[in-house]
Amino acid sequence: MPFGQLVIGSPGAGKSTYCDGMHQFMGAIGRQCSVVNLDPANDHTNYPCALDIRNLVTLEEIMSDDRLGPNGGILYALEELEHNIEWLEEGLKELGDDYVLFDCPGQVELYTHHTSLRNIFYRLQKLGYRLVSVHLSDSFCLTQPSLYISNILLALRAMLQLDLPHINVLTKIDKIASYDPLPFNLEYYTEVQDLSYLIPSLEAESPALRSEKFGRLNQAVADLVERFGLVSFEVLAVENKKSMMHLLRVIDRAGGYVFGGAEGANDTIWQVAMRNESSMMDVQDIQERWVDNKDFYDELERKEEEEQDKLRQAQAEAAAESSCGDALGSLTGVPVSDSGIRVTRKKK
């Protein structure tokens, strides 16, 4: 049963960077992974692309032939893919049981009200794919209350539209310490707690939002999000292995992933950590790790990485010496089997 991630989010949220980083991390833990590009405007990918929608249709062709703009062209391209779904199915069959990352376009219409993307993945679910929707948002949105609430509404709409196991992620969390101080700890934003506490900060953002009309609207939006109670966020620094490991564990739980035989073949440090429950980063660690003492933890993890590199190098050298010793022993110490024949010299 193949598993996969549907990587969605606004432009600039880091979808392609995430796919590249997750592909590399899965390679490090021994999980066979392939990346499928579903963005017809993405003509240059950093990751090895196993399947590319641009082999079926390109945005440039659509804009030229049908006189459409970039947004309309991408919507048309996804409709074209939906009508030629056999092309995608045949390509995925060649990937076997690889874990698949689907790098999707950044147009929010595709996962808020347009149906093509949803229909495509419904079809893949019928083929046996176990999919998790991973919605990425730039952590910069935390610095502006209006932008943060907009991202919450966008995430909520995507959850309702796609109807898949869903994980919301705040990307580039390693940059949050360089922004203006937040009025609340990161826990408040990741857990999406009572948004009414954010309304004073929202009104201070713009004088126009201080009117009674906008005040009622802000409170209604806060109540709407609270009544659904669906949205929460994980955090991610794509270049941090522990952060990637934590997020992958959360996604595995959401999708019901079971470790395959390939991952148990060679127990590397990160494979063992993936199976270790204590490696899960709790919410209280987030503020400490990424805001209050970021430099301290960066240096600590750098030293840990250096020690692990030395350990891996020592293990590789020991394995090489052991294999050389076994090879020499096989050449010099081969026992001669006894055939049972005795040769005697006759006396004259």
C-alpha cells in the first residue's frame, strides 16, 4: 500500500524546498521516496523529479494557445490533468510502493473551492494510496495578526475541501527570532487558542479595524474558528534534522504509515531516533528552542552533529578493518580437508 503527502500552501511558503528537504531526509532514514511535480509553472526543481506534469502540459503553452493569465492557466492545467488522469496513474505504477511527495501549485483556489485537485486525489485513494495533506504557511504570518487569522481561515477551508488527514505547518520557524517580538508565546499560535485575545493586537495593526463594524466581524471570525476547533500548527525548520524528524512522525501517525522492511535493514542514528517516542518535541520546547534560546540550541545541535559524524566515521573504519581482516584470514588460514588417502614410502 503506497503512502504519500499532498504538499499545498500559498506561494512562497516553501513547498518545493520542503519536498527537496523531505526527500533527502527520507533517503537518510532508508525510506524509498519519489517526488511528483504537479505545478505546471515550476520549470526548475531542486529535487529529482520522478514524474512531472510539464511532460503532459506546460503553463506557457496554455497561456499562449488559450490567452489565459498565470492563475487561469494553472487551473486549466489541473483540469487537463484530471481529464487525463490515466497519464498520472501509469506514471505512479512505475514508482511501485515508493513514498510519494506531490508538489502542488501555490494557487489557493485549487484547494479552497476548485474541484480538480480534490478529484485527482480521490481517484488516487481508490487506487490504494494513503495520503496526508500537508499545508504549509510561512511563519512570518505570526508577526501580523490579520495575516495569521487569514492563514487560519485558509487552512480551515483546505481541511474541509480536501477531506484528507491534514497537517498544518508553520515553515521557516528558524527565522522567527529575527522578527519583531510576538505578543504571545509560540504555543498560543500553534495551538490556535482563544483568538479573542488577539483582537486588541489586530485593532492596533490598522486604525480602520478599530470601528465597531470591524470589531463585530473580528469577533465573529474568532468564534467561527473556535467552534470548528480543527486548526492547529506544527513548526518546521527544513534544514534542522530534529525538526524534520518530528514532523515526519506526526505525518506518519496521521496517515497510518507502517515502517517497511527497507527501513529496518540498516539502523542508522536517524532511523533509531524515528522509532524513539522520546524524540517527539513537545509544544513547550518550541518557544525555548526557536525564540528564547535559539543560539544555544543551534550550537548544542552542531556539536551533537559533529560527534555523530565522528562516530559514523569510526564505525566505518572499524567495519573496513574487520572486512580486511576477514579477507586476509580467508587467504592464509584455509583448512585443507582430509581425503582419507595416506601415502607411504616403501623401504628398499
